[in-house]
Amino acid sequence: MSGGQEVYGEALGAALSRARTASEGQHLARLGDLRSGTSPVTFRARVVESEWREVSRRKDGVKVVLFSGLLSDGSAQVRFTWWDDPKRDLLLAGSTFRFIGAEVRDWQGRPEVRLTRNTRFEPLKAEEVPMPARERGDRAMPLWQVKGGPPAFPARVSGVITSLLSSTGVVHRCPECSRVLQANVCGTHGTVEGKIDLRLRAVLDDGTGTVTVSIRRPDVERIVGHPISDADLGTQPSTVLSETLHSHLVGHYFRLEGRLLNGEFPTLLVESYEPVPALPAKRLAELRRHLAREVLP
Ligand SMILES: [Zn+2]
């Protein structure tokens, strides 16, 4: 296990035990009711997005980490900041917590939650925090956050498939355990008659990082738009298959949901997918013009 995961577990464990005692008898505030000066507050919220960056501290120019993002509890979305030695791998997008002992202050005329080393975090089940429909559609996890996450967790990601891995192609699986056979031998069940299957492994990039995605045959069939029979797999030249897969996947944008197995090479086992249509040409041209204005003097 990586150091990041240990730190995650340790921080979570310690925060948890403190939170249990601290949360007794605490009044729960709603984000929509927060006003500066009501600190410290306790509330439940979901992390909508989070990011960290290094900034120079105004008073002495020392570089410090600013961890910031958006929290929501269905009543409002409120910005949070955490300057005080933040645990950057704790507040991942989509995670839900009871926040105990946060401060509220005004920032540009709006209330902002300030987390400090005195704030405690008690993990909650997702259903304990209401989620408005408008947030449900877009809660993809930025891929830079994967490394700090737990060993396995449900995740939703979105990005462009940039390449197919060489392990993509026709495989034979053990009829007992579905493991991929090596020369008709399963590591557990010995020599068996394998079942032919299609394995698809690809790299998805969201601009903040990459993840390997593993897509099952029924989803692959939906993506390419036609069934791929056992006979096709057995007889079709591998170049034809790989060209088909390449043209429907590489360079295309997807929203994928599934179980993320963390580790040296994090892999998302895709359970559902949603293609994201290319932008209409008119909208693309508008965006290009807009970008040109932003960049050019
Ligand atoms: Zn087996």
C-alpha cells in the first residue's frame, strides 16, 4: 500500500474518533443559513469539487498550500478554503462528511467556510446528504485526486480516451472464474476449455491525470454500435477489430462510472458509460474565438 493511503486511513481514523465525541449535541446548520460570525459551525455537506495549489502568502511571500473548493448540502453551494496545513487527500469530490468546528467568514460579500486544524470530519453515507438534481449530472472526479483515494471506491470520471492498451483484444477466459487464460491454463483451475471474450483496456485523460479503463464486451458493443459475436472474435483479423475499436474510442469523450481499483496503475472497472457528443461546429467556433480573445493581447 502506498504512503498516501496510510495517511488517508490514519487521518480519517483519528478524525473519526474525535468527531464521534465532538458531534454529540451539536446544532446542525444548513449551508444556506450560514452567516459570517456564527463560528464555529457544524454541518453536513458533500464535496462538489476541490483543488489545491501553491500560493505566496501576502505578508511574507512564503509559498503555502491553499486547498479550496465547493461544498453543497442541497440548500446552497458554499466555497471552502483550508490554509492551515490541509489534508489534501481527505476532501475528494463526491465524498460526504459532517464538518465539525468550521469557521464562517465573508469573502466577496458571500459566506465562505474556513477549515482549520481544529475542524473535524466525520464521514457520512452519500444518502445522508441531499443532492439536488442539477449536481447529480456532473460530479466527475478529477483524476489527479485518484492517487490519494482509498484502495477501491465507486467513481465517476469523464475525459477523452487517448489510446488503447496492448492488452486489448481477443482473450480466452476460464469458465469457472473468468480469469484470462495463458495457453489454456488458469492459475487456479489448471487446463480448461476457455471461453472466447473481448478485453478492452484504454487510457482515459481528463486534463488533470489519466486512468486505465476496463470496458466489458456488452458496453463495447454499444459503443461500436453492433454486436460482436464469438464467431467474429474467432475469425476476424485482429487488425480489423483493432481498427473498429480505435475509430469508435480513441479521441472520443466519455463519462464513465464504475469501481476504481487504486494502486500503481489505477483502473476503473466500467459499469456504465455515456458518450458525450462532440460539440456542434458553431459552438466550437465560438469557443475558439472566445479563447483567442482571452489569450491574445
Ligand atoms: Zn479459473
